[in-house]
Amino acid sequence: CAPPGSMPVKKRTPKRPDPAEEHVEEHAMDEMEGNIIVPGNEWEPPKMIIRPPDQVPDLSDKDLSEEHTRVLKADNPQAPDNLARFNHKEKTYKFDPTVDQFAVSLSLEGLLLHVESDDLKRQKQADESEKEALLKEVEKRKAEAGGEPIDADDARGLRNQFNFSERASQTLNPGVRDRGTITEPPASVEYAAIATQWEIYDSYMEDQERQKQAKDNKGKGKKPTEEQASAKGSAPGESDDVVHGEGVGNAAKILERMANQNAFDDITQDFKYWEDASDMYREGEGTLLPLWKFTSEKAKRKHVTSIKWNPSFHDMFAVGYGSYDFMKQSSGLISGFSLKNPSFPEFTFSTETGVMCLDWHPSHHSLICVGLYDGTVCVFDVHQTKNTPIFQSTVKTGKHTDPVWEVCWQEEDLAKNLNFFSISSDGRVTLWTLGKNNLEFSDVMELKLVSSSSEPQSEDETSLCGLAGGCCFDFNRHSEHLFVVGTEEGKIHKCSKAYNSQYLETYDSHHMAVYSVRWNHFHPSVFLSCSADWTVKVWDHAAKNPRMSYDLNNQVGDVAWTPWSSTTFAACTSDGKVHVFDLNENKNEAMCEQKVVRKAKLTKLAFNINPKSPCLLVGDDHGTVSSLKLSPNMRWTAVSKAEAERKQKEAEEAAAAGGRPSHRAQPKKSGDDAASKKSPIEQEVEKLDKILEVAAKTGEFNYAADDQAGAKVEP
């Protein structure tokens, strides 16, 4: 089927010459290699008919005389049909369906004009008008000359081709002034000396000694002493580079913080003064106010693996970046942020492998201990500008063979040496002591596997099975020797520093890896745990079964108690939600269940250590740390709650009395008097004890996030 506009062409095969019409000679036609030779005559030269190589041999005359139709198209055979162009909308290369068939065979530019074109007509009119103007000029010159002949060039007026007209101008030349000065000649001193051979030798030796001394000082890296600095007229330790000095750096940091506070002024005002007024009309519910987001260019595509607030500076916190995707491991990063400067980190340290955990020292606020993915533990000092740790474990010094999941500083030992603990998947809980030049290690506990069956395993079977992988631990704040450990098998072990041969107790309630365990800040017997089996459990270490269990319908990454209340805690899940519970207000369901991030998984969270700052930090797997402010309903303490109830009771009594408050002092009850004598910590412990006592009587309390109320299940 030929396209419209195309012309069918009939292709004919060449007709063989008729020997009857030609002067036939002997051997008129010879066949050479399939070609046909036609001899010439007096009118035509001889010619050869070449048979195509793909022609079928021995064709009949009917086949040769058959007509074949071919279609001629205007397409360019050289035009490319597979051009790929970049599509900016879809961010990918796509093949272009349009093919440019236009081809230029010959293109010439010249000065020729078509005889019937408008350009030629305009040019002819211009030539005719020029000739008429020239004739008029000649007639005018003849009239002026009185009939004398005029030269053609003179008639054209081409004496000056540029139509120049003479002009004259006068300028005033300024007067020349001479000025001379007389100066005193520079002072000169005449000096004369005789250079003898020994003087030249002594000078040469002094120069050699001076160069040697300068080389030794440069190699040892000696700094100028205070006497030399004072002799030069500068203060001790003062740098010659004023622009990059310490003073200018501090001033630039203050200016940067001021500029950021101006840029984020609305968020700063909300953080300081804003309170959700709707909490007054909804009891048992709360909200989270999003504040700043902390991120950096280096931390993109990394997971937030640890968040720790500085114990001395309550506006500063450190973030560890690594990867929980063990098939995609890369370098790690440690960044320190401040609430006063949310746009850029205060300090950064890079590591060869991913950072899995970190912790600030409680008294030396510039030291950070870090656990890495390759099993290395190291200590950084944020005061140093070098990107190297001051202490680092190696294979010779007993480093872990699996990722280090958590580290925790401890109090100084009897020799006043700094030390910290670490836990790893290799089943070791190790104590690291900072020596003079290296880290010294000692294994405090080896996590042995515990079978869930009632039959005890022998020591040989335990050695064959290996050690249990440790995931997390936490030390009791009231009993220094006591700590709990969460394992990959879902078991929680209560251990002691002084008794490392076996566990004090084993709690078997989780079915998957335990990601976090946290002791309560106020109560010495209560701790919290979260696991990959979607549950958060509240434990009393004196009982083997959990007191309360909450099912959050998703993998729970981290859990933490609030520093101001013994009954409030928060948990983050992999669907991007933060759940906040207050057992004193509502133990059946969460007070707040709010989605914080989209298309990301929450990995870690941490409350500000300062109880007066209700700020919660949440990290995700995109390298971003979000800060949230808790509404007033989630910040109740035992003291503030009792005060609010007292004021509400007085207001109700005043309203019942017709709006006239009683002038007589109300007698205090014995219970109120006893409560007023208790410290806030004792009141918090008593508040949690009442809740645990009710839970112990009724049995384990289970809560599912989809249900509106919890369901009590007898253990």
C-alpha cells in the first residue's frame, strides 16, 4: 500500500537485442560469468548487460517481462530514527518519535535577484531616482556656471566622499606652573672593615649552627615561650593570624546564632512561650508541636542511629549516623547540634564505618564514647579540631568482632581512671578503661544462650551453641552494680557487675529482638523495654512477667522515660509515628499518637535532660532529626497535678457557695499534710507504685493500638 502523494514506478528488465535486426556476426553474444555482451553496430557502441548477483538464474521470458511496482518516498535514508533526548519532567532519557527528513543537497548564497521579484523592482527604482538626482545637479551647476561645460565628477559633488564640512574651534591652553621643594639629604654613615680569613670562617660556622638550630626547633614543633612572646610584644598563645584566630571564630559563631534566631524567630517564640490552649478542654489527650529540623549535607542517605543530650549544656546534643541496612554500609558521622543554631552542626567527626551508638561523659562534657559497626570503640574530644579519636580499640586491645549496639559511661574507678561499658552482637559486655596511651579492656559478662525449655542444658551444649547477641543494656541509677541486657533472641537478662558467672534473672516475654531497655528515672525497680515484635512492656524486676504490655502495630525502634514524670514515656515506630503514654492519666491507651514524618522510619528518640524543657528529639532513616514540644497535658508531675486538683477543688467550692469565697481557713487533712512533707521524687515513686500495685492484682495489662480500650488478660 503506497502512501498518498507517492508515484508508482514500473521497473522493466532490459530487453535482449534481436539478432534478426542487427548485423549478426559469429559469436554475437557471449556469456561471461553470467553477464550478457551485446555487440555494437554503426549506430550504437557495444555494451554489457550485468546480471545482478541476487537474480534467480534461468528465468523465462515471461518472468523477465513481469512488471514490479516500487514506491518512491520522500524520506531521507540517512536520517537517524533512534535519537534519545533527556526529558526534564520525567528525569530520564526517552526516544524522540519525530524524525527530521529534511536534507539539503545544495545551498548557495549569492547577489543575484530574480527578474520578477520585489527586491529587484525596489533596486531599479532606487537607481532611477539616483540618476534623476544626478541630472538635476548637472543642470543646476550649468546654470550657475553660465553655460560652461562641467566635469562629470564635479557635477556629482564628489570632492569629499564623506560629506565633510570644515569647522574650527579654539581651546584655552592652561598655564604651566613650576613647583620645587628642598629636602634634607638622607643620613649616611661611613663604615670600613677588614675581612680576614678567620673572620670569614667564624661567620660561616655561626650561620651553619643557626640553620641547624632552626631545623631542630621545626622538627620538635616547639612553641615560643612566654618570655619570647612577651619580648615580641604579644600575649602568650596569641596567634599571628587575626582573621582565623579564636576570638574571631567565637564572634562569628555568636553572629551566626543571632542570624538563625532571627530567621527562625517564630519557632523560637513557640518553643519558649506557646502552650496548646485546647488541652484545657480535653482531658487525657495531648499533642506534639513540630519545631526545628536538624540535618546536614554529609548526613543525607544515612540512618540516625543514636541521639544523646549533653548533660552540662542542655541546648546541645550529639547525633550518630550509620546504617541499619547491613547490605549497604558506608562511612559514619558524628554531628553536634545546638538549639541556638539549627541550620549547621557545631562540630562533626567522620569514621570509617557506620556509627551505631554514642554517649556523653556525665562530668567531662567534651568527651564522647562511640561504638562502630566493625566492633571498634573510640573516644572523641570535641575541643580538638582533628578528625581523629584520642582513644581507639584495635584487634590487639580486644575490640569486638560484631557491631557495638550501645555504650555507657560509668563513674571513675578507685584510680580516678575514666571508663565505660559496651555491648555487642558477639555476646560480650566489656569494660573499657582509658589508660595513658591506649584503651584497656576487661569482659564483665558473656551472654550465654538460655533455652526456653524446662530441661537445663549442659556446659558442652552451651559452648557449641555460642553466645547470645546483645542488642542493648541500661544501668540502674539507684543500684550501680545492677543492669539489664536485651538480646537478639527476645530475652532480657538482669545482671550484676560483681557477679558475672550467671544471670540474676531472665525475663522471657518478647518474641523478637529487644531494641531498647530503659530504667525509670525515679523508681529503682521499674524498667521499660521495646522490641521488633511491635510491643512495649513495663516491668518490675522483682516479677518475671511484665506488668503492662502495649501493642503498637508496628516495629518499635526506641523507647524512653520522661525526666519529669515517673509514669510518662514515649515510643517511636517504623511507620513514622510517636506514641506518648501517661500511666497516671490513662493506662488504657496512648495520650498522643501522632505521625511525625512521611515516607520514613523513625529509629531513635531522646527527651531533653532538663525537666524544664519539654523537648523531644526524633531521628529517622533519612538523616533528619525532628524536634517536638509536648503539650501541657503530657507534662503533669505529681506536684503540679496535686496543685491543679487543689485549685480546681477550691474553684468548685467557691462556685457552690455562690461565688463568695470563704474567709475562714480550711483545715488541712492529715493525708494532705503528709503529702506536702514528701519530696517530689518520693511522690513520683508513690504514684508509680499505686499503678503497679493495681496491675499486679489484676494481672498483666495488654493494649493494642487499634483498640479503643485495653484488654486485661490473666497471666
